Amino acid sequence: MGGARRQALRPAVVVELGTGSGTISAFLASLHPGPIFIATDRNPRAAAAAQRTFAANRAPVDVVVADLFDGRPPLPPRTPRTN
């Protein structure tokens, strides 16, 4: 049952809240190339570090700088995603 259920779950979008350096999203994107990955952090310096991690690892992850707990919607990623 566990294996069949695991195969059935194929998310279209994966969002990481508080990405920090981005290593988790970069790792997951390398293992699962199908979904769109979005990494968020409220700290612009952390988001910049994550962007460098994604570039160095060629991980197709979009970065959004936003505090998702402040009630305002985040700005969309500024660069188009390329596959």
C-alpha cells in the first residue's frame, strides 16, 4: 500500500517556506524534476544565497522574497522559468 500510494502522489508545485541557503529545495529538485519548485524567505540576503545555491546546482527553483505570515501576497518571481 505504501509504495502504491507514494507513486500516486505527484505534486505539480512544491513550496519551501523559509528556504535559507536553499539546499533542501536544490536537493529535492535534483531528485524530482517534474514539479515546479518555489523557495520563499522573508530575508533578502537568504533569498540571494538560495539563488546562488540553485544556480551552482543548476536547480530550476524560483525564489520569492516574502513574509508569508504578514497577510500580504508575495510578489511573483521576476525571472521566467526555463526547462
